[in-house]
Amino acid sequence: MQQQMFKTMWGFDGSFEEACIQAKEAGFDGLEGRAPLESGERTYRKEMLKQYDLLYIAEIVTGGDYVPERHLSVNAHLDDVETALRNSVELLPLFATCIGGCDAWSEAESIRFFDKAMQLAENYGIDICFETHRSRSLFNPWTTRRIVEALPQMQLTADISHWCVVCERQMDTELDTIAAIAPNVRHIHARVGYDQGPQVPHPGAPEYAYALRAHQQCWEIIWNAQKQNGMKATTMTPEFGPDGYLHTLPFTQAPIADLWTLNRWMANEERQHYNRYQEQKALL
């Protein structure tokens, strides 16, 4: 099974061509981000992806923003899904990953949302997977497991870091639940969270070695399930980002790290981790 690495557009302020160049030079296979609303910008991005021979994963966000507006209906969230799918088609995405739903919904409402969203994606000919994300329907591992059991065809984007915050612990305590949902995981967001936050200051720092290893245990379970499912490639996006995730110094708000440096480190670490793990499996 091949590993494909994607550069996130979250927190990147340059042009799309600059992002393509950066991704290509760092050995990434593609880019992940939201499709533009403007037709001309979509045409430009499609040309850049082709020129630099890069794949694309479409990001979909429902409910107004990354933290959803609390009282928007299921239908309003579905309208956002359809708009984003319509805008993404032109860019020929490998698939779409959706930050969707709301943590305050009943599980019945969430199941209706995911079921209808999958139908919309099928209409547009795009595979869709749903991100495990706090403030959203999949905000903890046990709710996610129950929803997946109700919708076994549902695909997931696993971002374990969000659950560390919600549960206030590493997910190596919940490996049975990780194993239960692993067959549904299509994509991984590789950010390392800790007990009180979704993003460690640096994943290579020795004080966060346990957190890194706990996430890697989960990713290994997912890789096993993907291989057993016959997947030809496993996709991963290192997703260290801004917006309160990146630690800053008090008073000056100066960032303590560079996001691209963090994401390149994560990509290199996970390439090596994936290769080591495959070699170990081959010896068994």
C-alpha cells in the first residue's frame, strides 16, 4: 500500500502556485483545502494542479465556519455540503473531507445529516469522508463508533488530536474503539494533540514523545485496516495550523514555531514511521 502525503492550505497565505511549488519541493503528493467560490480562481487552481502534477483533496466545512453556528438546521448544513461539492467538482478531487454536523445535535439528527450528505456526494461523483472534529457530530470516539455502526458505509477522516482535548487524555486508552472504526477511515490528519490542547508546540519535542507515540499507535491500527480493505494508497495530511492552535508568546503574540516547518517535520516523521512499520510487519 502506497503512502500519499498532502499539504494543507490551512494557514498558508501565499498564492496557490506558491503552495504547489512548496508542496512539490518538499515531496508532497498533493494539496488539501477548500475550493474557491469564484469560477476564475477554480480554473487557475485546476491549471496549477495539472502543471505541477499534484493531487487534490477537497475540504468541506458546514455550518458557517470551523465552529458551526449553534442553531443552524440539518438542512442548512446540507446546503453547505452541496455548494462545496459543486465548487469542488471542477478541481477533480481525489475525494472530499467534510467538517460537518454539530455536537449539540441528537445522534438521530447527525445520522440523517451524514446519510443525506453521502447521497449528495454520490450525485456529484465525489467520495466523501467526515472528519472527527470537536464541536461537530463526531466530537468523541464513542459517538463516532455508534454513528458508524448505524451507517457502515460511512467514510471517516481521522483527526485523533481533537479527541485528546474532548476526552482530556490520549487515545491509546481507547484502542478498542479506534480498531472498531478503523475500517471506515479513508484519510488521516496528522496533528499531535495533548491532554489540554489539539496541537503540541512541536511534535518532535521530547516532552511530547508519549503524545506522538499514542497518535502513531492509532495510525498503525488504521493502516492495518486499510490494507485489509484492499486500499492501494493511504493518504495523510500533516495539519498543524493557526487560529489558536499554534502556541504564541504572551503579550507579543509572537508564534513560537513556523507552521510549514512543523508540517514538513510531521511529513518526514510519518514517512519514516510508515516505512519502519511496513518493514516490521513484513518480518512477522
